[in-house]
Amino acid sequence: MIKIAARIRCPIHGFIELNEQEREIINQPVFQRLRRIKQLSLTDMVYPSATHTRFEHSLGVMHMATQMFNSIVSDEQNLEKLKIRKDDVFRFRKIIRLTALLHDVGHACFSHAGEDVMPFLAQDHPDYRGGRRYKHEHYSIAAIKVFFREHIEKDDDIRVDEVCFLLGDGKAEDCEHLIGLKGLINGSVDADRADYLLRDSYHLGVRYGQYDKERFINSITVGLHETRDAGGNYEDEYHALAIKESGLQMAEHMVMARYSMFSSVYFHKVRRVYDHHAEKALKEVLKSYKLEGGCFPPPSGDPKELQKYFDFDDWKVLGAIAEGRGDGEDEEHGKVILERRHYKLKETWHGNLGKGDREKLENLKKEHKFHIYDDSATTTWYKDDVFILRDTGETVFLKDISKMITEIGRPTIKRFYAPD
Amino acid sequence: MGLKYNENLILNLIKQSPGIGKTKLMKFAFFLQESFGGRVDSDFNIYTYGTYSDDIMGDLNSLIFNELICAEKYVVDKYTGYKLSVSDEVFEEYAEQLPREEQENINSMIGMLGEKTARDLELLSTVTYITNQFKKNNWNERDDHNIFSVVKDIKPHFSDDEIKEAHQELLGNGILRQG
């Protein structure tokens, strides 16, 4: 039994309890920085109350991950399926909690909008493929290794590699024993999603993101999914996190909640254009700080170098924008943000662009010297499917048994914006 | 310009392998990037279900929903699967020709792996991912035996012999390099 060191009030989950080690981690400056990274960047330009931060979300994800983990391991069959020994449950819970707590610690200012000014991956990086940028996960992993190692490994039971493995670190060694739990941190029913739907919905004042949290926690389990090819030949089988059939309606509701949040909030036409303004203003700010190419410094194993990235947060960048450092020679994206004078929507396409649409887009680009073309609002909301463990013991995809899920739209939206 | 790079790539892969299933398509994309020098705008990670990219799955689902790809559902016993195809008309309207070098990479990959079943590819891709991970990290002290043991942890339903044979095959056809 671990002694509770603190209880933090949360509007979504009630009290979130922390042990001494977690409290120590939260008190580190790099973690406290998350108080200055808004969860949804400049969404408050549309929904004024969307000012919640990555800090409270990180606490919420830790809480949700714990509840989900507890629900899974309360069933001995699940332990067997995931090859977890009873003696390891306590230790694995600690790893899951720390991973969930730290999963977003590397987020840039303006959250996801800041990822477009991350540098290109170094050639000696295991993820290098040419022309690809670092992502916030790379900075999270670097921060965990550099700034949090001593706080994590003061607990003899836990290795930093185990935390990093669950975040997708290709350098984490000897951690395959945790592979069945990856879905808790990154999967179709992960703790991240489970928290942000409720939290964003609450803070924005919309109801779309609500779902039955208690039913969700009680429904989560482990299923064995088997596949066959069209000829009936055995293809593959694997264990994956699933929802019990008794939670089918809840699962449908959760997918609908995600769909509604994406189509109404995350893909909102004005919210989307501010992601682009934020990225462009941020680039100018970074240039003004003499950072090469207007990009963040790459994640480094050297604490001083890595700190240069973590010195930037929303406060610092918005302060710089207020000083005029977010404006370039031609375009004034900083001023756009300060005065809420965003580029206006000129054209929208639903679905994919055929030849005629592509010509139209090219003409619009010629017509408007300054413009923003947004083609990234696609199906990110529904990348993977939820597994349902049926009462008969089979594990199937939700979309294969739910007409509702089959029928709902998957928005593919492309938009062209330009100044009035 | 109309389609994202990955969407165009997926259309091209399916055009060359009509009737392909989702698992096989995912493994093709993985091998194309990992072993044949092809461009795929996605990170692959390892899960209990093997090498997987949620970006590829998202783009595929998007193309299916927008009816650029036909996903014909089949049910065998209690199992459901999908056969993917793209019509000539859709391909003509939406797809763009890949750069010659990329097309050559795809041809090499399909030439070598096109006839493999999804089950074969599941094992081959897992062995490739784990072996390359060992190499990239210079885990020299972890020999082939360790690789087999990790693969077995992830894919316990494959026998030890099957895993060793898959490793040998990958060395034999040059997808994995000795040493």
C-alpha cells in the first residue's frame, strides 16, 4: 500500500490522488511548465472557456489509466492473456501511472500546432526516414530520460526504459513484457482519449464529448482477436484491449462523442485556421530568438540543450507575439492572433479532390498571394477501431456489429483561407 | 496535390494488388518503408498485433469512406474481413503517378513478398522490426536467440521453428543483412 501524499481536485474525476514519487515529479519545473501549455492551443478564439492546460489533462490521464488498469487486472483471465504475473501487478500499475502522467510532458507551445516547427529527425535517429520531423513524443521521451530519470528510478522497481517503451521509444531495451499494456496509453480506447473527451467537453461548455465513464471503466477487458482470409485460412491472432459486449452502447456512444468533438470542435473552421496562424507566428518568434530555420532545437541528451526547448511555453510565445516578434516581413500572423483578424474561409471541399478541384485550388493560390490551405482535417478522429468482446467469447470490431458506427460520416475536409 | 502522399500510395498499392486485405496492406507499407527504401509518411510501432501504423489505417479508412476504395466485406465462419480494390475510373480521376524510384521500390517489394499470405507477412514483419531495432540500437550482446525470444513473446502462436525459418528467409532474400 502506497501512502497518499496529495489529493488534487479535478472537475472531471473528483480527487486525484498522488503518492510521494508522483508529487515529486509534478513539482519539477519541466512538469510545471505544462500549466503554461493550453490543451487546445488557440481554441479559445472560438470557445472562450477553452483555456484548460496539459497539466490538468496529464493528471486526468494518470487517473483514468489507473482505473482502467485496475479494472483489467481485477479479472485473472486478463492477467493470463496479458502474461502478467500477480506479483507484477503492483509494479506495472506504478509504470502505467508514471507513463500516463508524463505522456504529454514534451508538448510544444500551442500544443499540436507547435509540432510543425519541430526540426527534422537526425539521420542517426532510429525513426529517421528522411524529411520527417520530430514529434512531441520524442521530446517527452528525452525529458523523461534527462530530467525525470532520477525521480523515476529512485524506485528500484522501475526503469526509465519501461516508461519510454510505453510511449513508443524504439531505443527502450528489454521491455516486451509490457507490450500488452501499450493500448492503455496509445490505442483506440486509451486513457488519453478517455480523459480529453470529457475534459474538453466540460471546459468548452459543449455536451458532445460526454460518455458513461463508469460503464467504460467497468467494461474494459482483454480479448483475443482472430482473423481469416477470404478463403478461410488462418491469418493471425492477438490479444488486445476490448470492451465487453455489455458495454456496447457505451462504446458506440464514445465513438460518437469523438466524432462529434472532431466535427464540431477540433475541425471547426475558425479553430483550424488559428492552428496555422499559431504555427506561422511561432516560427517568426523562434527566428527572432535566432533559432535555426525558425525551428525548435532538436531533443538532446544534454540537459542544457534540452532545456532550450522547454524554455518555450505559451506565456513566453504570446509575450513575444505581443512585442511584435510573431510578424514576418510579408505576413503578420502575430497581429492576426492579437487582434483576432484571421484569414477567411474562401472554399471548402468535402471528400477528396478530383482533377477539376485541383485546378480550382491552383487558381485560388495564384489569385491569393497570402493564403492557408488546410488539408489535415481528415479522419484522424477514427484511425482505429474499437474491439468488442462478445458474450460468446469472440472479439470483433465494433464497426462490424454496429450499424450506427458503419453509417456515421468520417469527415474529410479541405479548406482554403485568405485575408479579406 | 489532391490526395495526401500516403493516400495516393495506398491507392497505388491496392491497384497493383487487387483483393488485398487490410493486414497485408499494412505489412506492405511497413516493408516498403523499412526494407525497400520507399517513402511512407508514417511511423510504425510494435503492438501485440505486430507492426502497425494508425496513420496508414486512418488514411485507408478515409479512402474507403469517400468511396475511392471498395472494401468488400466477407464473412467466413465467425470471422469478418475485407477485400480491397480500386476501380479504373477512380484511379484515373484521383491517383497520381508515383515517382519512378518509388514505383520501382514497390515493384521490388511486391515481387518479393506479393505472394505471401497475411500470416506469413505478420511473422516476417515482426522479425524484421525486432531485428532492425536490435541493430539500430547496437544491442550486440543480444544475439539471434534473444531476437527469437522477443518475437515469441509478441507472437506466441508461432512455433520456434517458424520464427527461425522466417529469420533465415529474411536473411536469404536480403531483407535482413547478416551481422
